[in-house]
Amino acid sequence: MTTSTKNVEGNCEVFPAYEPFASGPRIKLPKYGSEPVATGGGLAVAEAVEAYKSLRSKLMKARESRGMRSMVITSTAHSEGKTLTAFNLAYCCAQLEDTPVLLVDADLRAQGLTALTGNQQQCGLRDVLGNGAPYASATVASDVPGLYLMGAGEGSESPAELFSGAGWSQLIAWASESFKLVLVDSPPIGIVADFNLIEAGCNGSLIVVRAHRTTQRALEEALGQIDSKKVVGVIWNEDDRRPEGYSYNYQKA
Ligand SMILES: Nc1ncnc2c1ncn2[C@@H]1O[C@H](COP(=O)(O)OP(=O)(O)OP(=O)(O)O)[C@@H](O)[C@H]1O
Ligand SMILES: [Mg+2]
């Protein structure tokens, strides 16, 4: 397995371990004009960009003040916007100076992030957890400087088995030292056993709530099933209370 250490020069953190990936092939990510945000309809909306940038600030604050380097993005059910939120947030965070971000597709059943990013790399998370593939061969650079991807990969072993070994927390430990921020797209809370195992390896969680879809009861039940100390905040997705349309609000849990 590849290992790395984080250097601290003065007050400035340096993450040299991601550099080898920067010279390899790069995945061309979907782009919408010059904006770093994809919405469901393929449109970039100025208001959404601003909302993601504001979320980004809050995430980076949580990283500094609460030491949260690896954050899982989840929700109470399918299709609430976990993957889109993970992608757009990672995209925005990577735009900050000296902020290498690793975006991991840990939803091994749906593999929504792997599909959204067009990641054709065969080696991915399944290969790391199931076959001990080197971290570096499962990591690929994107054409957004600072944004790196680990796709779902291939294999038939059950995700719950894969996440229950020590490999997952070892991978997150490596990623947290090698990248400034690790964002993990995950399955919903409580539907499959994978989520709690994925959450256990990370030190923060973000809950996506989709307007007109997520019920209060589902949210309450879900919050009861996760580690409340790790919750960074709740993201209100597709808020249409304002006439402009798309909106993404954030509330600290
Ligand atoms: N704010 C939004 N505006 C428009 N479309 C959205 C928004 N959020 C999500 N969508 C769309 O809704 C669909 C589901 O989103 P996404 O795949 O991100 O959800 P998910 O929670 O990851 O789903 P799954 O649990 O199946 O992985 C996608 O087609 C996505 O583009
Ligand atoms: Mg998804």
C-alpha cells in the first residue's frame, strides 16, 4: 500500500502525496460554461454557485476548528441530491488555492459519482478494499486543478463486507494526510449496512435534505441513526422558496 506523510512548513500545510497523480491521465469533468457547478438540468445558475461557495466556507471552517478532514455526504433516501452536492462542493473547494481535494465514490451499489464524472478508470475503491490495489492506482486527477477522484471500481464482493474491514479506515487515514479535504459520496442512512461503516471511517458528515421530498420523520429517524458529534450540518437542496429557482442552504446541526 502507498503511504505518505503530511509536511508542515511554518504555518502552511503541504500535501506532497497527491502530486504523483497530477502527472497521470486527467478525467475531463462535465462543465457548464465557466462555472464550477452542475445542476440537474445541466445549467449553471449564479445563485447556486454562490450558495456552494458559501457552503465551502463553512466546510473549510469545520475543517480548521473541528479538525474534520474527511466528510461523508448522505441523506435519508435515494435521489435527494447527495451525489450532485458532493460533486459540486468538491469542485468549489478544489478551486481554493493549495486545496487538493479527493472525491470518493463510496456508494458502491449506485455508483452515481463514477457515472457523473465519467470516470472510466477500472481500478477504484472496490479494488482497494477487496484486492489491496495500491491507493495511487485507484486515484485519478481531473481536469480541474486540485480535484482528484476515486471511482467505485469493479468487483462482486458485497459493499458491507468491503467496508467492514480495516482497509476503509486505513484508506481514509492515507487520504486525509495526502489531500486537504476528502469528500465521500455515500448511500442513504439506514437503507443498507454500508452507511454506518462508511461514516465510522470519516470524521464529519453532511446531511442533504431535498425540498418537497425529504420528510421530517425520515430526517428525525436518520439523525437518530448517525453519530451526532460528527454532523457538520444539514444542506437544504433545491430550495424553491425564492423566485430565482435553485438554491442550496446550509444549517449547522
Ligand atoms: N438542486 C437540484 N436541482 C436540480 N436537480 C437536482 C438537484 N439536486 C439533485 N438533482 C437531480 O436529482 C437526481 C438525483 O440526484 P443525485 O443523484 O445527486 O441524488 P442521490 O441522493 O445521490 O441519489 P442516489 O441515492 O440514487 O445515489 C439527479 O438527476 C440530479 O441531477
Ligand atoms: Mg448518489
